[in-house]
Amino acid sequence: MSAQMNDQSRAPQSNTWLKSYYYLRFAVSAAWVAVAFTIAKNNPPLAAVMLIAYPVWDALANYVDAQRSGGLGRNKSQLLNVVVSIIATIAVAIALGRSMNAVLSVYGVWAVVSGAFQLLTAVRRWKINGAQWAMILSGAQSALAGLFFVKMATGTEAIGIANVAPYAAFGAFYFLVSAVWLSVGGALRKSPRAVS
């Protein structure tokens, strides 16, 4: 009983952080996608920097979120996501010296593993925060997209940053949905009808 009350008392503060976090992740991902589809697709040096920066950003975002949500010790799935994203960053940097097919393979493996950890994080958070269904869908779709990337990387068609951008766009969409869902839920709980 006391554990349940403790979870309920932590929810509003935790949801305030999550809303800000999800809106920030949406904004960064949306900006990344916009640049990828416009400037970077015809600018290989910029595309290379962006392809390295994306897993770096994911590692940093997961680290900060875990620290704000009780620390890495209490958020093992995010700790593992940080580690996997750092490894992916190094692997992407190496793969860029080989081919874009190699880069897409790295992105594929990373998407599968990080998607699974994102799904686990969302399932764990559901009890306290609720409104995690979009993050669960995002994690599952990330894993499926990763398998598609690995398959595409073995093909013969030309590959560029524009092939990765839709993956980031779906991620941005799910972060926005989660942020809006938490915002609406919070507003409804604070409304006079909810109190009466």
C-alpha cells in the first residue's frame, strides 16, 4: 500500500520531467530529419557528422533521463542503452570509412538493440507514469526497422542519410505523441471536473 502511494506521489514530478524530455527529443529528432532530407543528403561530410551525432545524442539523452529518474542503477535498460549507443557511435565512425552499406548495417543492429531497451524502459515506467504505449510502439518499431536496415544494407541500391531519416522521423513522431499524451492527461487531472 505504501509503495503504491509512493509511486503515485512520484508520478506528477516524474511526468513533468518526461513531458519536457519527450518534447526535447521530438525537437532534436525533427530538426535532424529536416537537415538530413534537405542539406545533408547532398553534403557527404555533413551527413557523416550527423550519422555519428545521432547515436551520441541518444546516449546523452538516455543518460540524462536516467539520472533524472533515479539514476543509472535504478534504470538498467537505459544504462544498457547508453552503452549500446556509445558502441554504435564508434562503429558508425569506423563504418563510414568503408561504405554506407556498412553504416546502415550498424544502424540496423543498433536500432534492434536500442529499440528493445526502449521498450523495456517504457514497460517499467508504465506503472508510475502511464501513457507509455507510444514509447512501447516506438521501441518495437525501432527493432523492426533495424531488421529492415540490415536487409537493405546487403542490397545493391545506393544508400545515404535519407535512408536513415524516416527511422528518425518515426522516433520524433512517437516522442511527440508521448509528450502530448502526458500533457493532455496532466491537464485533465488538474481540471475542475477531475477534482469534483
